[in-house]
Amino acid sequence: MYQIGLFSKINHITTKTLRHYDEIGLLKPDHVDYITGYRYYTSEQLPRLHQILSLKQLGLSLNEIKEILENPLSAEVFLKLKERELEKHIEKELHRLHEVRTWMNYIRGDKNMNYAPIVKELPRVNVASMRSTIASYGAYFDIVPKMGEEMNRQGALVQENPAYCFTIYHDGEYKEKDIDVEICEAVREVYENSEMVQYKIISKVKTAACVLHKGPYSKIREAYIFIFTWIMENGYEVDGNPRESYIDGIWNKENETEWLTELQVPVKRV
């Protein structure tokens, strides 16, 4: 029979942990001296302790371990759940490893380092929307002010904190002419539709691959080539129409080299 201190040293486990196992009924001492309160353990308890430590190393909680030891038929259920959890974790880490290697290629000069892609959620948002087929990107400078005038006439209040002005491309791919666009401006609430401007709620996008493009819209094609290549190379596939979110532009930056646009592409894991 071993006192708790010696039993803890033999098994490389703290006395505090052994006391906790006793308190929750996971591993009770074989004997407790009613005068001194000392806990005593026997060699016959070693197999149970080893089972506890082994299951703990698998990442199971103490409650799960207790259930398994008290009801062995439940073991497979808990272990299957842990297996699925580990498989998801491994898959996530493999994708992260691939992204690390992609960044290594950027640093070595094999890839374009002008862009640093991230994956994030796009929020649910109330928008003023105007859909149109435009001849070219230059048409924005004509139709966007008209949309703003119509919204002012309707008394629509723009959401400013945070502001979110973006265009959805319904062609699903980059085009330079005859572009099917939906211009959206986040508003505080949904207003009554007019012939020009519609009001609606756009649902949240759980996963979007995003990259910032700094410079004129005439150069944005490079960002599209980059992000779609990145999506393909990093285990994603496109899962919705791409957006352009306008952060800085002609309204606050005189020099077009300072215009800042975020490409946002809904994606999902392959």
C-alpha cells in the first residue's frame, strides 16, 4: 500500500490531481486513515490510473473518461466523436500548412506579394440596391451619383458605423464590358422601393476569401487573377458571386493610386 505522496511520484502525477480524482469519483484511494486523513493506494489501482492518463492524453475530458470507465459500452461513442474532432483539426492544420508554404513562395518571389489574402465572414446587412448592366467600369462614375440622389430623395439613411458600400458581380467572373452589377449601399433600415432603387436584406456569408487592391479600378484585374488562383490552390471553391467593397475612392482620395478596394469572394472548402 502506498501513501498518496509516494503513489504520485511513482506515476509522475501531482497529489493535487489525485485528490481531485478522488473528489469527482474518478479514482478513489483504497483506504483513508480516519485519524490522519492520509490517502493510501494499492498496485491494483495502477491499471485504472493508467487508463485515465491514457484517455486524458487523447484529449478526452475527465467527465468523458469517468463515463467510459463506468460504462465501457459508451467508449466507442466518445472515441468516435474524438476521432471526428481530430480529423477536422488535422484537415484545418493541413490547409494552414499549405497557406504557410504559399507565403514562403511569396517571400521567395515566386508569387505576387502585393496581395495578402484573408478568409473572413461577411455580415448580414440592409442595403439600398441598384442592379444594372454597365458598358465598362467607367460607368460607375455616372450611375453611382444618380443612385445617391435617389436615396436622398427617399430619405434613406446610410449606415456609417461601419460603412459598407459594395458591388456584387452577377456574371460570376471578371468581365471588362457589358457587366451585370448590383450596387449596394448599407442603410440603417429597409425603406420603400422606388423604380431605380430597391431595399432588401443581404444574408451573412460565413466564409469569404478577401484581398485588398490599392490603385485605380483599371488595374483591379490583377487582384482578381490573384484571388481566384489563391482560392484554387488553397483547397477552396467559389460559393457565390464576388463583391468589391469600396473603402477609399474618388469621394475621399484625389489620387487614384490611393483608392482602396477589397475583393470579397464567397468560398467553401473543397
